[in-house]
Amino acid sequence: MLKVITDAVQWILDLGAVAMLPIMLTIFGLILGQGFVKSFRAGLTVGIGFVGINLVIGLLTGGVGAAGQKMVERMGINLDILDVGWPIGAAITFATPIAMILIPCIFLLNILLLALNFTKTMDVDLWNYWHLIFPGAMVYYFTNSLPIAVIAALVNTIVIFKLADWTAPTVEHEFGLPGISLPHGETVNWAPVTYFLNKIYDNIPGFNRINITTTNLKDKIGFIGEPMVIGLILGAVIGFLAGYDPKGVINLAVQMGAVMVLLPKMVSLLMEGLMPISEGAREFIRKKFPGKDVYIGLDAAICTGHPTVITVAILMIPTTILLAVILPWNRLLPLADLAVLPFTVIWAVASSRGNILRAVLNAVVIVAVIFFFATNLGDLTTTMAHAVNFSFPEGASKISGIDMSAHITVWIIIKLLGILKGDFSSVIAGLVGLAIFTGMWIWVRNDIRKTYGSNKA
């Protein structure tokens, strides 16, 4: 029986997000009483939207990702932990023994938390459960204990769902996605940090009056401030830094201009499909549970179409490579995950309300901390990869990634569990990290409510 369930879950996962989301949303729409035709049309539209987003992100990956790698080669950077990218991270995570156990556990926990009014987020993006499973997999190879790993993963999931609830009003107002939350640890766990930094910026005289956005850039400098032209200019600069010939520079410049135009349009298409489901969910909850709200938890990719997110992400490519060289604690060689910087900077942008200067400063802090986590947990990540027989690239002895190292909560959990090995310095580090992270969250917990005047925060 267990094998049948495992095979069924694996079959669903093998479909990938693009094929799985239409199925999940069609089923969800039927449960909400939307009818088959309306539910299927909405689900299929969302799937098509994600196809479009993935195509444009693929253009971004092929362009700036390759340019970033050329920049690394030109600078002759030699670091011993190789960034293998999020697809490898997902594959390794799903290959661990704990994955098939945690998928139904996380789903059932989500339903229970909704029933108990502990969360408002219904995470329908099962494929991206790997972000919630990853902490459990890391703990499993750290402790060699399945029960501890499952408990740690579920505790982490609860924290992520609460972060998703808290930040949902920002997702609505800054990204134009009402009724949506982002329950993915590698992005949303940075929200307390960036809101904390934003609060500091607000109290710096002079600096707190600087507000550079893609909108006011367009107003002030006209045509040059349009997103497609900004993309064109940034693409040309990245191509030049990568050492491309004129033809390569021009091609990359046009590609980045295209990304700036096409990605928001693909997100709009996705939202066209989500709106009936979102409205149906709200109506269903209003009737069945008066006064209760629900958010649909989705992939953070839906926020990467924001012009400021793309702009900051492109600016962060050379900045990330520079940080990799100058930060004394870093051993991660940034390569494959340079293309996921749009995901990494989402909350750097959101908390700053699109202020490019603040968002870049936020992103610098995020990347600097990610490099620390990647270096500190590089051995454990490598152990996990060896355990599932991952085929290491030639010359690589240790692996990690920007995406895999973007989980603040994972680092805190691993450090606290050092008590099982008698490593009290690790426990102290974990307690300090927990105190700082919790303190940041407590200090800014009302900022979203104050900003948007919403009781949903």
C-alpha cells in the first residue's frame, strides 16, 4: 500500500509544476463549487501562464546566467564549494528517503492548520514542496534520525506558513496579486530581515528621502527610464563585463529588454487564471466559515515579473560575484544560481516598496548572509548529495547553491540541533540567530498593517 502511495506521489511530482498546477487548481476549483468548465479553464490558464514565465526565465537564465559564469571565468575566481543550482537541489531533496514521507505530512499539516485558524495559506504548489522538505532532509543527514527530521521539517513549515500569512498583503499591494501568499522558505524568510533594514533606512536623515523607482525614473528621464530600455542598458553592461564581443553584447541587451517586457505580461496571464479560483475560495470560505480568510500559496516566480525585481536582480549579478571574492567567510563559487537572483531579491524589493537603492542594499545583505550559510553548511549539503549518489561535476569536491543556502530557518535549526552532538558553540550560534531573527520579526510585525491599513496583516 505504501509503495502504491509513493508511486502515485512520484508520478504527480514527475509532471512538474507546469502540468501539476492545472490539475491541482481544477480539483481545488471543483471543491470550491466553481464547476468543471470554469475550474479547468482557470487551471489551464495558470498552467499556460507558468509556461510563459518559465520560457522568459529560461531566456534570463540563458542570458545573464551564462554572462555571470563568463565573468567568474574572467576574474579567475577559485573557491572550493560549487554552486550547482536549484534544479540539482530539488533533485537531491526529492531523492532523499524523507521526501515521500514529508509530502503527505506537510499537506495534512496544512489542512490541520487551516482548520485550526493557525494559518490562512493553502499551499497548492506541491512541486515546490521541495523547499519545505529540504530542511527535513538536511536535518536527517545531520542527526541520522527520521523522527527528528520530520518534526524539524514540520516546525519549519509552520514558521514559513506564518511568514506567508504575514506578508500576503504586501504580495497583493506591491505585486498586484490579491489573495496570494508565497510559502517558500528561500524567499519569504528574508522578509523580517529586509523590513528590519527598511526600518533602519527610515531613520537615516537625508537617505530616508531618496526614492528611486522604475516609475519615477520613467517620469524623470522619459524613454530611457522605460523598463525595456533599462533592461537593454543593464544587459549591455553585463555583456561588456562578461567580455562579450559587440554582437554578444547587443544580443544580451535585447534579450534583457525582452525579459523586462515579457515577464510582467506572463504574470498577468497567470493572474487571469488565478482570479476565478481566488474569488471562489473567498466566497466558499465566507459561506462555510464566516469571517475567515484564505490565501492561495504559490511559487514565488509569480513575483519575478515586477520591473524593479528584474532590475535589481540584474544589478546583483556583478555585485554577487564581487561579494564572492571580497567576503572573507565565503567559499561558494556562484555559478548556476546566478540566474535565480530574481527570486532571491523579491523581498529586498517588496519591503522597500520598489525603491531601487534600498532594494539593492537589502539584496547585498541577503547575498552576504547566503554566502555565510553556504560556506557554513557546505559539508552537510555535500554529505546529502553523496548519500543520494549525486554525480559531482568534474573537479568539484563540495557543492551547495545560492538557492539551497537561502534558508535562514534551516541554518538556525541545524545549529540548535548541535546539542545532540554536544556542540555547545553551535547551540549558542543557533540561539543568537534565533533571537536576532525573532527580534527582527517582532519589531516589524505591525509594519505591513500600518503600511496597507489591512487587518489581513
